[in-house]
Amino acid sequence: MTIWQPNITLNAMNERGRNSLSDHIGIIFTELGKDFLKATMPVNDHTRQPIGILHGGANVVLAETLASTAANAVVNLKTHYCVGLEINANHLRATKEGLVTGTAQPIHLGKSTQIWQILIENEKQQMTCISRMTAAVLKR
């Protein structure tokens, strides 16, 4: 059994992000599992800090993009929508190049809040960041 609302697709998620921050820095949703969502982000001139490593803020943008998109994909968008309420991140390993992949999974899916864990890994499948986001579930 899946947690997602009917008709949720990777194509729709990627289209929804067009002309936004996530589009500008190259975030692409790549996999939708029964209870997880994955996306990649390049480590390049748009996402690196001046010393040449992935900017911690870019990790947070990837984490919040994943969690916010996932949060909205589990609610009935005709009656509710979700917004980020709080996010934190621990940066564990520097990344200089390539792609990082984030995976968001729910910890709690409640009526008024959701909590999502986001793990970010480099191309060697080494964890580079762990994040947690709380989303508010609001009525339209």
C-alpha cells in the first residue's frame, strides 16, 4: 500500500518545480517508492560555497524541496496543503563534485503536522547530510 494520493507522478512533481529555486539549482525527482521520494542535485557552481564544497544551504534546499513535495503528495490538495514549519540539518561529509541524492521518508503523518526525515548521500552512497522537516497541514 502506498502513502501517496492517486495520480501522483514524478513528471508532475518535476513540472511543478519549473521556474523555481529547485529548478535553478538542478533538483530532479528521480524515484517514487511506496513510502519514499528521491531526488538528485548536482554539486556545481550553483550549489558550491566559495571554498569549493557543497553549500550547507543547498543541502537544506534539497531536503525541504523533497519533504515539502512529499508532504503535499500525501494530502488531498482539494481540501488541504502543507508548508514547512521547521527544518534542521546535520552536515556530515563534504562533497566537491558529482550528484547528491536525497531520500525523504515520513516519520509521522498526522492531521495537523507531518514529520519527514531526509537522508542525503554522495555518489559513493556515503551519507553527507541528515535532515528533518516538520510540515504544517493547513485547510484550504
